[in-house]
Amino acid sequence: MEPTIKKVSITALAMLLMAGLISNTACSAPSAPSPTEAPAVNLPSVDRSAGAGARASLNEITGELVLPMSAYWYSDRENVIVNSAVASLIFDCVEEAGFTVAPWGGGGKALQDGRYGQWSRKLAAKNGALPEIRIIAGVLDEQPERPVLSAEHQAAETKCTNSVERAGLPELLEGLVGDTSVQNQITRNAVALTERDPEYLTFRQDWENCLAENGLALTEQGSWSLQSGGTKEGEIRVALLEVDCKDSSGGARKPYDILAEYQAAQMKDHQAELNALAEEKADAVERAKQILRDHGVADARL
């Protein structure tokens, strides 16, 4: 799938920024494990009732999902701010090397979460099973694409990208490869625990039964994706039936609320670490904002 943010250039710098500014890059809902074959991971013993009352926030219009652990990751907006600050420092380095760099707007796009398929009736009627795309405004006005850079200019950008790296600003994004942080462990554990939860499994089975009664079939066992006729109208019809079946099985938001409770239940044992992380995140965002202010970005854009 093509990246869904505008390229800055064809250099390593552009690749760094695109990787940081796009969220939830899957084009379709990720396949879920079979209800009878959850992934083999070592899970802690977690009493879901310890997180009772925690709920997911699902925006039916924008497709945005907020879970208890979302407070410890950069929001889409914060991610744009932090990555734009890093880009500004890289551009300073490139200019010090004698090359002119045009300002970049730094906007991004974020995709609706689809780990449990389509959950918004409004978005199903608009997009079928495809995720809604949210536009995240940049901190500067968009600029025309730059022409192809000289080899020397590209080399300078690569060198500066490697030397600046993250400029000491943490990359607080869910699901990064190799991330062993407490927040990522809590998040991953919650997903796996949800897939083993009896209420989740009942919901899933009732949903599959409803699909079968309506003549619908999964693309593969354990998936949250459904087969459709291929036309836009057919995809929308199937997506609406998918949501209908979820509603009749306990509500389209149920798996997300179960996930939220497993997150909240684990957070109680790690609150001191999470409090420190929240401070680290707040400090990083404020430092990024100050970097951008120093580069002429008005507070109204932050």
C-alpha cells in the first residue's frame, strides 16, 4: 500500500518522517486469531473485573478510537508536532551544510482502527469495510513538492537525519517493533487476553452465527473481514449487515470495551511507571512545541 502522507523528498529524511506521521497503516482490518487458537504468548494472570467500568471511546463520525492506554501514547496531533520538531532540527542541519530547505507543512493521516472489523454504522454506510481516513493538520502551510535533489543534497539530508535522530524526543507510538516498554506490554497483553475472554468468544460466535444466517462469509477463519460482491454498493451492504450482526450480538463496541477493561486492570499495578511516562510524554510534547516556536510556528498552529 502507498504511504498516505505527502512526500517531503525521496531521501531517507522523507522516509523517516512518513514512518512517524502515519498512524494505523493497514488498509484493511487485521486478521484476528481463530477463536479456538489464540496466539502462543506468555500472559500474566489478569482479573478483568479489576478494570470494570473502563470503556473505549469510539467516534462514529471520525473513526477515532481512544482506550485507557491512549493517554500514554502520542495522540495523532502530538505525533505530528513531535515529528515536525525533529524535521525542523534536521532541516537546520541541512542548511548549515549549505543547502536550501523549503518549509514543509508536516501534516499526516490516521486510519480508523479495524482490528475487530467495522464498528461504525455511519462509516459503514460511507466506506463499507474500508477504514475512515482522518486528516491531521500540519503546523505549517503546505508547500509545493520539491524537485529531485542533487546527490550532494540527498547525502546531506541522510547525514543530518542520522546525526539528529530523534533529538532526544521519545517515539511513543503503539506497536513499534522491538518495543519492550511497560506501556506496550500492557497493550499487547490486553489484546491477547481479550481474544481469550469468554464474553468476547461468545460475542464472536454469536456474530459469526448471525453472519451465516444472513448468507455472509468470512474471508478466512478467525478474520474480521467479510467476503463481498466487489462493487461499492455490495461492500456497503455487507458492512452494514456486519454492524447489524454485532449489534444483535451485544454491540459493535463490546470487544473494544473488553479490551479497555483488560488495559485498565493491568494499569493498576503499574501506575507509578505510567505516571512517570505521562510526565515524559508531556515534557516531550512541550519541548517539541518550543522547538517549533523557535522556528517561527505560531501557538495557534500548535
